Amino acid sequence: MSGAVLVAVAAAIGNLLQGWDNATIAGAVLYIKKEFQLESNPTVEGLIVAMSLIGATVITTCSGAVADSLGRRPMLIISSVLYFLSGLVMLWSPNVYVLLMARLLDGFGIGLAVTLVPVYISETAPPEIRGLLNTLPQFTGSGGMFLSYCMVFGMSLMDSPSWRLMLGVLSIPSLLYFLLTVFFLPESPRWLVSKGRMLEAKRVLQRLRGREDVSGEMALLVEGLGVGGDTSLEEYIIGPASDLVDDQDISADKDQIKLYGPEEGLSWVARPVTGGHSSLGLASRRGSMATQSALGLVDPLVTLFGSVHEKLPESGSMRSTLFPHFGSMFSVGGNQARNEEWDEESLAREGEDYTSDAAANDSDDNLQSPLISRQTTSMEKDLVPHAHGSLASMRHGSQVQGSAGEPMGIGGGWQLAWKWSEKDGPEGKKEGGFKRIYLHQEGFPGSRRGSIVSLPGEDIHAEGDFVQAAALVSQPALCSKELMKQHPVGPAMVHPSETVKGPSWRDLFEPGVKHALVVGVGIQILQQFSGINGVLYYTPQILEQAGVGILLSNLGISSASASLLISGITTLLMLPCIAVAMRLMDVSGRRSLLLCTIPILILSLLILVLGSAVDMGKVVNASISTVSVVLYFCFFVMGFGPIPNILCAEIFPTRVRGLCIAICALTFWIGDIIVTYSLPVMLKSIGLAGVFGMYAIVCIIAWIFVFLKVPETKGMPLEVITEFFSVGAKQAAAAKSE
């Protein structure tokens, strides 16, 4: 995983530059207004600070669609160039107008970095540590603020501090960022797959994961190309198949699905759980969740996600116990698997290069041939072990199929598999097709006596060993009804590049995407109105009341330098808290952190209201206000600071992720502008106590919103998360219609 970690750290430097700039302009503006005599012109002074916000908002409106078209990496390179150019122009700035232009360029760079770095990290990180890595932008942003405050504080102690030098220093770290984006950062493998560039995507994944075999994740990335679709949630009881259960027995029992292992003779039988035995769906698995759903308040989506996390296996994972080496449909046994490449760029696309099994009278045993190879699929029968079944048996008995040789674990305990299913068509004809399945092992207390699969060469456990697995079943991206008759490769399969469509605004109205947008936009709005800008604005005043300013002035430090030092110390306190959040993000989870930290924010704001409204003595008021501010900052950066951006980068399908994240980021920047400019007006109209009281009310609303609407996404592959949103939207619509 070291490859993914290093890439995430390099990408997060974009947020370090944002934090650096925010802190630098806060200090430099004290000297800018003196040089340009802006004391009597607060509008221009405010515009110098706000121009970066305006630039970020403007660039965000088009960044998502362009990132979906050109890629994530080129946009990060452009961001670094904009940072660098803005630093040089600010260093030169002969007048206010040039400075405003430089601040606008700087805002463009900030907008691209803040919008796309979380997306890039989410698309390159493994599910198990995605939360940790996506908290890095928050950490580097705060680290950049601290370093910048230290630099500006040091410069402020000089006889004649230069604001041009303060702002121009930005070009130095931005040059490092440019070099990293050009020479070190790879393109997102998910974006590469969405453009049909499979060979590049495979090489990037091998580098990020530090292993040669990435077939399972490659398959997952292809399956994530769709938007929406008819996804159903099923549940299986899976146990070892006895010697008496063969393909004919499976064929006779339509309720059974056969799963194949890597060794000849190793196989398992899956039986769907139906009726009252199923623990999935709208009915919750535990009493508390059932009560919540019965109230009609908690989103069914939250219940679905929660059910997966509540029923984790007692020990081990599905990858290690159920299918330790579950094979890839994308390879034939032996060395040929390593020689087959999906490379839409290097292989011809002419129709005559596609030879279907039907056309070649190929054996049904070729189900395990490289179904998406650009080469002919007429393979010799002896390449496929007979013990692994045949297409004929699949067509009779709805089997989940995998070939020997390569694991299909896709992270977080999830497995990827396919099955063949049939239904009666018009005129009594049978219609068959592939279904894609995401499987996830669940705990089954009191029933599972041991591992369901023993290691090769060892005996399979006695009768009664079984495991319960949840299954998300949908139409695979590799098998499209519309494209089945166009250049088929293998049995009704098409090359992934044939399935790729560009992002469309119509996709935003697909129920699952629309549901995700409600969550993403809602949490961004609530974050902005939860009070962070107000507390930042008021912090120097609070600490001044606490006597910190007097103490520093006694040390010979000017009021301007003291303000910068206080801000730097406040930022420093955030860093260990963000480090704790990084550790907890994939352990406790995003939802749990929000539900635990938001009440502390509410309490801190209420104490600030009390300190502002009630005179308890100067020392007491200053003390409780200082403690409240510190608590607020520490718990904000553990939860409400990083998590909205993390969630927004996780919950949208690959094809429209850039578009959707841009909508969420636009909401963020517009909210930031509104809160920043409304704060002075609100302070005059309702006073400090009123402002903090309103922020406390917003935090209460935010907690309710998280409890009812925000699901837990820790440890789940991005493609599985989007499928859950599709299922959840369908269940929510069904619940409303009842």
C-alpha cells in the first residue's frame, strides 16, 4: 500500500498550498492596506482577501466536467501552475489591480485543488485506508497554515516587513507541487478505465498496490462504469458442496448457485435466503434499527449501510475464509492469464477481429476464456479444467462462476463474481444473461463453527459449516443488452471500451445519483453554516480578552505580530486532533465520528453564547471562552472539517463523479462567501451571542441530518457504495409509495 500512500501525500500538497495562502493573506493584508492607503476603503481591502474565494467559485463551475473529460492528473498540474504563476505575480504586484488579478489566479488554483484532490485520493486509495488517506488534505491544509503563520510572524518582527515577499514565497512550494504532479503522480486508474485505457490502468494499479495481480480490482473498475441500473439486494447461505451435489443436482434445484474454488474438487453451494429468513432490506437486522425504520424517519439507505457494518464476521474476512483464491473471469488457467491484456489503444477495433463462441462453434466449456480479450475467443478445450463446470450447466442452474488462478477480492471483505441466469421470454423462448454480484461475508452467530474453506490439501470441515453473505446483484458493465450484437467477444460479452459513455447531465437525475447529491450538498451547506468562520473570526478577540495579548506585548511583540502568533498556536493545536481523526476514520467510521463530534461543537457554541450574554467576571468569561474555542477547533477538524469532502468523493459513480463533486464544491464555496460576508452584518444586528446561538442551532440540525441521511461508507469499495445508493433510492421510493 506504500505506493497509494505516497501518491496521496503528494496530491495533498495542493491543500497545503491552500492553507498556506489563507494564512499568508491574513497576515499580509495588515501591510497591504498601509501601502495602498486602504484604511478608508474597506471594500477594496475585503476584495483582496475575497478574490481567491471568487476565483475558486468560478473555476469550480467547470472543473468537474473538464476533469471527467481530460482526467484528474492534468487538472492537478494546471492547479500547480496557477499557484506558481499567482505567487510570481503577487511578488511583482505594482498596484492593487495587478494584486487582484494575482489573487484571482490563486483562487483558480485553490478551487481545482480543493475540488479534485479528494476525488483523486479516493480513486487511487484502497478501501481499507481510504478514509485515512483522504483526511490528509485536512492535515496538510492545517500544516500549511501553521508553517505560513510561522513565516509571516518571523517577517513581522523585521523593521520593514514586505507583504510582496510574504505572498510571493507561495511560488516555491508550488514549484515542488508542479514537479510532483508531472513526474510522480499517475493518472487515476478509474478514469483510465472509463476511457478504455485498460493497459495503463492496470500498470497504475500494480504500482499503487505493490503487486502484479490486480485482476480483481480491474474487474471492479470496469463494473463501476455504469450509472444506476436495476440493482437488487439478495442474501445467500453458502456452504461446502458434498460429493453428492454435482452440476445435474444444481440444475434441478433452481434455488442453488454453485461457486468454484481454485483446486479441482473444491466447490461450494449458495442458496438464496428468502422470506422471513432474510435479514436484509427495509426490515432492519437489529431491534434498534427496526425501530428507527418504523418511525419512517431514518433513510432506508442508512439502514442498508449500517446492516453491512453491524454484521461483520467475527474473525477473518470473506477473502480469507470463503474464497481465498477465487479466480478471475478475465483469465484462463496457467500462464496465459498473464499474457492477456485489455488494451483498447494497441489492439485493432475492426469487427472481423471479434469472433464469438457461437460463430466458431466453440465449446461451452470456454466460459472461462478471456471474455474481454480483443483476440479470438476460440480456445482449446483442454485449457479449462472440466471440474469447474460448463456454460451449459450454468445455463441450466444459475451459477456464480470464476476460474482458477487469480483472487477476486475487491477490498473491505467484498468479492466480485458473476452468474448466469435465465427467464422465460416471448413465445416461450429462454432468455439468459450474466449478472454481476458483489458478495460480502456476514457474521452468523451460533451457526458458523469454523472456516468454510480449508486450505488446499486439508480436509473441508464437517457438515454444518456455512457462512451468510450479502449480495448486490445487477447487470454487469461487460454485458450490455444494447451492445450484445455489436462485436461480441465470448458469450454475449463486449469489450469494456464499448460500454463507456461520457458524463451526461441526465445521469444526475438517476435515483441513486440524486439521492447521493442530496447527502453531499446537504452536508456541505451545514458544514459552512456550522460556525467555523465565525469562531475563526472571533478567536483573536477571545484570546486577547484572556490576556494573551498583554503577555505578548510585555515581551516586546507588536499587536500585529501577536495576532499572527496566536493564530499560529491555534492552528498548531489542530494537527494532533487531525492525526487522531486519521486513525479513527477507517475504524470508527465517518458517520460515527460526525455523530460523536457535532455534540461537542454544539456544547462549545452554547458556552460561547453564555460567555457573551452573561457577565461572570472578566477572568471567568475569558477562561471559558478560550476553552470553548479550543474544544470547537479540535473537534471540528476531527469530524465536520474533513468528512464532508471525504463523503462527497466516495458516493458518486465514476462516470459522473467529477460533475457531482463540482456541484458539491460549488455549494461549499458559495456557502463560504455567504457566511464570510454576512458575519459582520449579523454581529451588528443580533450581536455575538445571537450569532453563536444560530450556529448552535445549525449544528443541531446537522446532527439530525447526519443521523437520518448520512450512511457509513468506511472500508467499502467506491463501486459498492454507489450500488448501495441505487438500491437505497429504490427502497426509499417504494417506502413512499406504500
